[in-house]
Amino acid sequence: MKAKVYVTLKEGVLDPQGQAVARALGRLGFSEVQDARIGKYIEVQLADDVKDVEGHLKQMCEKLLANTVIEEYRYEIVK
């Protein structure tokens, strides 16, 4: 089974990389872009016999994949 993990900065945390992307898109003629936020997408392949998949994913995110002080995460389990 596979899990898709999305990690993004929390609301209110400055995102200089996202701001740079938004400015660059504006210079390229995409004037409709008002803001951009940069995040991470991680695919994790898991053994099919894992018990408490959601519990394990939460631990993975909180221990390594996301900095929970400034980032939030969500995940999808794909069977």
C-alpha cells in the first residue's frame, strides 16, 4: 500500500521561496498570481500487513517528515 504525504507551512509562517515564485510568475506574464506557497510531497510505500497505518503515518510525519512547529501535514492512504 502507498501513502501520499503533503507537508505545507502553517498559515502565518513566512514563505520566502513561495514569494520568489509568485514574483517570478508575475514577471513571466502571469499577473493573476497573487501568492504562492511551497511545500513537500512525499510518497511512502508500506508493507500491506502494517497494523494501524494511520498511527504509523502520524508518527513518521511528526518525527521526521514535517517540522510541526512551522509545518502542517496531511496524508492519503492508497490501497
